[in-house]
Amino acid sequence: MLKIGITGGIGSGKTTVCRIFETLGIPVFYADTVAKEIMTQDPVLISGVKDTFGGESYFADGSLNNKHIAGIVFNDQAALAKLNALVHPAVFRAFDSWLETNASAAPYILKEAALLFESGSYKMCDLSILVSAPLSAKLSRVMQRDGVTEAQVLARMDKQFTDEKKMEMADFYISNDETTSLIVQVLALHEQFLSRI
Ligand code: ATP
């Protein structure tokens, strides 16, 4: 089973690109969505978070106290590394069990992750795709989608590798600059991946 990682900076359009692959019947594992879900579902992860960041990391009803955790990790690299060391293995576990149920009938699968390269999870993929877009497009898309300020988007971008660095690491590239058709680019890659299996 060919496993292809797909990434891109915030607002680059990686989820949009993945939705196009899904219309071609390709299963997509959305690592960032799963990471959020398992924060309240994976018992090993939950107890690790409580041990590391305190019982107040969760409310009495079991939901995550995002504000508490974000307050600790946002400007503290060491605390963020501790959180990642808990979350990343849990996402890998979830990915392995997802593969068991989704991979058998598909020619290949995609793993979408914003921090594919930063987290090292690209090493568990056979190939990788970078989705890229001009800075102005990324800023306006995220400001509109999330109702946040330009400064808030830039602060989030600061935590990610630059596109130049990711470009050196990626095997394939999709440009979401709103002039080159995404569908045409996805279909070209799809043909290439099918020819590899
Ligand atoms: P994030 O990392 O923040 O989750 P992302 O890379 O997954 O972002 P998307 O969610 O796919 O990006 O796109 C961000 C926003 O921009 C969405 O609201 C999406 O509908 C819009 N968008 C993406 N690509 C285009 C495009 N080519 N034309 C117009 N809008 C677009």
C-alpha cells in the first residue's frame, strides 16, 4: 500500500486538495482532525496529558480545557515538545488502525498533516506532496475562514517550516494560486501514483 503524505502551510488549501482526491475514491487520513478527536478518546494520551499538564487539562465532563493547554504551550517550546511527544505517537496508533479498515481496497492512501515534515511523520510515508499558495492568498483565506486577524495568522505560520524548506523535502508539488487548476494538477498526480502500483 502506497502511503502518501500531503502537507502545506496554514491556508495553503491542503484540505481542499484532499477533498478532490477523495472524489477519485482515495481514502484520506486527516491527522490534525484525528489529533483533536483523540485528545478526548485515547485513554493513554489522556492520562499522559493529565500527568504532564495537570488534572485541570480536562473539564469534569471529559472535554478538553484547550485554554489551559494552549496557555502553557503557546510560548514554551519545551512544553510544546512534551505535548507533541504525547500526541504524535497517539496519532500514529490511530493511523495504523485506520489503515487496517480503509487501505485494503484503495490503490493508495493520503495522510494529511499540517506538520508532516516538522513532526517527522513524512518518514512513515512513501512519498510526499506539498500544497503551496502565495502568502496574500493564505492570509486572506484563513482570516475569512476563521475570523482572525492577520497578526494571528502570521503567529501560527511562525510555528511552521517555510515553504522553501518544505519544497526541498517534498516529492511533488501542487500550486494553489487560483490560476492553475487544482483538478488538473490532482488528476496528473493521481495518474502518476496509479502507474507506480
Ligand atoms: P489549515 O492548515 O488552516 O487547515 P488548509 O491548508 O487545509 O488550511 P483549506 O482549509 O483547504 O486549507 O483552505 C483554506 C480556506 O481557503 C478554505 O476556506 C477554502 O475553502 C479556501 N480555499 C482554498 N483553496 C481555494 C481556492 N483555490 N480558491 C478559493 N478558496 C480557496
